[in-house]
Amino acid sequence: MINSLAFPRNGDKRNSSFFEEYLGRLLEERDRVGLTEMVREVDAIMLTVEPGRSIRYIGELALMTPYHYLVTLESNSHLTHILRVDMHSPDLLVREVKDPDQRGIFRSLNEVYPIGARKPNSRYMGEILRVSDLHSVVELQQAREFAFFSQEQLRRLELPGNLAVCKPSPYTHNIVGYMERPESDIRVYSLGLSSIRSDVQEVYLAAKELQAKLRIDDLLLPIDHLATRVYSQNREVAILEWLSQSSYYYWGSYDIKNQSSSTNVTKSVHFAEELRSPAKVFTANNTPYFVNHLEGLPSPTETFVRNYGPRLHHIALAVADGDREGMENIEYVVEQIRRQGGEFLLDVIGSKDQGLKQIFSSASEHSSLIVEYVQRFGDFQGFFAKDNVAELTHAAGVEEELLTMQASGQTAAVVPDWVH
Ligand SMILES: [Fe+2]
């Protein structure tokens, strides 16, 4: 039997006794009832964009990531495009609502937040986890008080009918779906009419042609981690809830004191390699916003959550270790994308000595999501460097301050030259 508590603990952030007690009890029970065994890797991730945006977003993804366009599922009020790298890493489902006035649960999760409301249909929705026995997993999770959408609700939401989908988390606003599939079978999504659309294919092929011409196509690897931001008070419960829904373990947390935040990492018990099932990372401020004036520290994470709501902040993609044309691969990739007009929030940070280099792109105008690139050197096993996280968190915070000012009609007095 797998022991989800046997993994070494990393990090320097201390947790409450509540967290430590229930971490032990929840994972021990999860292993014992067989959930850890039945719930496998992240099989797909889902997100939604504004009407008319999905094709351009697929073009952006086809250039910046290893994803390929596979097929479009057309249902009454949505287009759901399926993107795939291969069967060893998660699919990406890009969903577009056809009617800008359509209301719905995912839209309402954006609408009470000042910046989130500006693009009400743009948000990361959540993960689909592969399971070996859907009926047993759902029964066990219902007994643990997880609420699921009914079949009728899934039909009305136009989500694939072969999934069981939990209602959005009160802490992260993300959903978790389960899909039964033997490892040897291809992934299928039971939804609408399936076709390869020529308008999508055209944009996709042009982006892939450019990617090959720039010689970055062989350097971009699948998703390394998914980073969700939550309110400070929800740090521990968001982690414990995700661990209860998945077969991940708690890797550890780092305190990023100068940004008043912490980065909390969970990983799959089934795959040591993130590319097979991405790490899930939670970032939370150390203190709530209303004590900022007493602490005098920046708090970009809490500010983000107040502006957008709890949600996914970035998707991190791995870059192959090595050099190209005298540059480390990550520097080469960034340089090539910048030349095409792609924007990044800062320069590549970190070093070979620290074990990894990282960078954040600007948030996509289509999905509001940031792409992170991460290159690990040699046999570096660590997940991140603390200094890097502090710099990345700071850079994302500066961009967001500008967006907040734009949203309220002000203009920035001083715009750092690397922002635009
Ligand atoms: Fe990250």
C-alpha cells in the first residue's frame, strides 16, 4: 500500500497544529480506503475564455507551449477545443462561451472581483484526474462530504458527460473532475459534435511553423506546475482539501518573508516527475490585507486575490536543460518569443548554481493567465529557489498594480521600463 506520509518534508514555513494533525489523519485514511491508489495523475486541465478569443489563445499557446490542437467539441452554447502534447502529460481544454451575455457559475466566480469582472468568462476552471474506478471514487468522496454536480447539471453546463465533477472549492474556486480510463486507453470527452475546425487549424499550424522556425519547438516541455493563489486565511485548508481530492502529498512550504507570502507545494505520489502529473502549488499571503498598514510589507498575493478572486495565477512549463546558440535554453526561448512581440514581466532570474532559472510572461489578454518557464540544471531535485520566488511574486505584483490603476481610470506615474 502507498504511504502518502512517507515523503520527506521540505521548506521552512511552519504550519498550525490543526494542519499537522489533519494532514496525518486525512492522508492515512485516504491511503487506507484505497483512494490514493484509485486516483491517479492529472489527465487534463480546463479553462474558459471570452467569446471570440479561443482561436487566438490557441495560437498563443501553440507558439509558447508544446501543445497541439487536436479537435473541437461543439455543443449548444460552447466550443471546447482539445489540446494535447501526448498521452504522458495532461490535455488542455480551452472552452469558449458563444454568447457574451450567457450567465453561469464560472462567470459568477469572476464577477464580484474588480479586475476579474472585466473579463468575466476568462478563468482557469480546474483539473480532471484519471481514476481507475469512477463509481468507487465518487462514493468515497461523497461520504467525505464533497459535493458533485448532478448529471443534469453537467449536461446544462456542457461539461463532458463521462466526468464526475466536484462543485467549486470555497477556498480556490477551482473544480476537480474525475474521469475513468485504463492507462492504455486514449482520452475521450463525451461532449457535443467533434470536428477539426479549419479556422483553428490554420492559426495552430501557422504558430507551429513559427515555433519550428524559431527553433524553440524541441525545447518546450509539458506542464511543470500549476500555481493557485488563495486568501491568507485559506492556505492550510486549500492544501488539505486538494490533498483529500487527489492522490498528492504535501511536499512542503517556503516562507517568502519580504513579499509577506508563502509558496506551498504538493506533488503526485504516483509520479516523481512533474511532467507526468504537474505539481500543484498554493500561494497565500502570510497576513490578511487589513494588517498591512501595521506590518509595512508588500502583499502582492493578497492584492491579487482581492482583485481577481482566488484562482490559478500561472501555468509553469518546463524548458529542456541545455544550451542553444551560446545561451541557456530558457534565455534562448525568451529571446525568440520577445522578438515576436511576446512580453515578459522581468528578465530570466536564478542561476545554474542555484539549480534553476525562471521567468513570468505577461498575463495573456485572452485567459488572464501567466506562463512561467522553468529550466532545471543537471540533477537539481529542488523545486524552486526562494530568491526567485520573491522576485517573481514582486514582478507580478507590479504589473497588477498597473492593471488596478487602469481599471480605476488612473494612470501610472512611473512605469518601470520592463513592464511594457
Ligand atoms: Fe511557479
